Amino acid sequence: MARWVYIPTAFFALAAWVGAQGPPPAPVLTAADQLRLLKTNATLIDNLVDHGVALSAADSVDKRAEQCRNASKALANAIHDAADKQEAERVAVLTDLFREVMRDGLLPTLKDGKRTVPPGSPAAMKLRDVREASVQDIAELKTALPVTGKVAESSRVKDAFKQLDEVAEVLYELRAQR
């Protein structure tokens, strides 16, 4: 009978130990910081909502690709702004979001367009233009990274920008599949 007491005790002790091994909790933002970030991101939020609504209404692959690119371009503009202001954490977060929009929204849409849109059609030309503009967006982002200051020294920013390479590589592969 005593054995049954030890098993739950051991289980709870191990569970507590494993729980303590996780990452430290994120710092809590003050109300003033939250308000400042809301004001800073208000235009970006409006743009992303507008592009999201337009994306949900898009009825063709080329229109969906265009709206994904518009959303990623809004994020790219915000990244440029944050980099100019030396806001390293914001640059890292926005770059991660940019990569996710590209990776999870634009790239699958472009791949779908390769399979379903007839080559030489107006929709295929539009998809090509969106793909080329997206390649240019990534190139401009990479060159916009400051070489000095908090943004340039941030390991999170460096990691986020390195991860953009995977998206650029897929875009180049799609370009080569003409």
C-alpha cells in the first residue's frame, strides 16, 4: 500500500522539476509601454486587418498572392521604421511575422498558382510580378539592417534575418521553375 503513495509523490516531484526547467516568464509590460506599443503599431494593425479582410475576399490565386504580398509589405515598412528608430526587439518580432506571412501565406499561394494557373495567362503574369516584388522586398529588408547600434548588435535580429534566407530560397526556386 505504501508503494502507491510513493508513485504519485514521485510523479508530482518530477512534474515540478520539469516545470521549473522551462524558459523564464516573459517580462510584464507596464500600461505605459503597452499604450506606447499600441500607438506605434496602430497603422500596422489597421493595414494588416485591411489586407486580411481583402485576402479573405480574394477569389483567385493571383489576388490571394497579391494580398499576402501587401500584408508582408506593410510588415516590411514597419521593420524599416523600427530599424531606423533602433528598436531591436520590435525589428526581431516584426521580421518573424514577416517571415511567417511569406512562408505560411505567400509561398503556398505561389506554389498553388504554379500548379493551377496556365503559363502565359494574365494571372500567371500577376503571380510572377508578386513573386519578383517579394524577392525585392526581402533584398531591401536585408540591406536596411543597420550596421551599427542596438539593432545591428541584437542576436535576435540577426537570427530573424538569417531565417529570411529560407523564404528567399523558395522564391528563387519558384523563379527557376518557369
